Amino acid sequence: MADPPPESRPLMRGIWLVLGLIATAAGLIGAVLPLLPTTPFLILAAACFARSSPRLEARILNDPRFGPLVREWRARGAIPPKAKLLAVGGMTGGYTVFLLATKPSLPLSLMVAALMALVAAWLLSRPS
């Protein structure tokens, strides 16, 4: 006899629920803090709630502000152009703050710049 899928076990459902709540909290914090993203955390929360709480998943998917973004991501891996612009702008601002606040060594600053450039390139390559 096969084991039930992980999301049907009570312990795993509880773990998924807690992870979804944590991701939702991070997304809500990101809604008020300019450099912390909101939508990626809500996409993660919706994925966690899909395995633990269909009611909470539906709340995210039906939210008038963030629901369309999460649904588009699920359907096509799409990110709206405005969100791309804000994300790349946020990364640029974050990198500037990183440089000014920490005055890192050249190798560290180049490594962080390269990582952010890779993330920005991936982000910009997503469908709109």
C-alpha cells in the first residue's frame, strides 16, 4: 500500500501552514517596507497554503491587489513590467545602500553586484 501524499498527513499540513503564515507575514511587512518584496512571499505563501489550507490559498488568489500577480505567476511565470521595474530599482537602491553603509572590499562588492545582475537578468527574462 502506498504512503499518502505528504500534504495529506496532519504534521506536514501543519508545517506547510506555518510556512505559509510566515511567508504571508514577510509579504505583509514587504508591503510597507520599500526594499522588501511582497509578491514573491505571497507566491510562496499560496504554494504552501495549496498544501495546507485551500481557504487561505483562495484568500491570496482572490485578493484584489496581489491575487492577479500570483495567478499570472502560476499560469505563465509572468511578471508585469511595472513589477520588473520596481524590483530592479529596489535591487539597485539596495546595492547602493550596501555600498555606502558597509564600504565592502572590492571582491565582495563585485560578487554582490554579479549576483544581483544575475537575478535582474532572470527577472527581466520572465514573460510580461
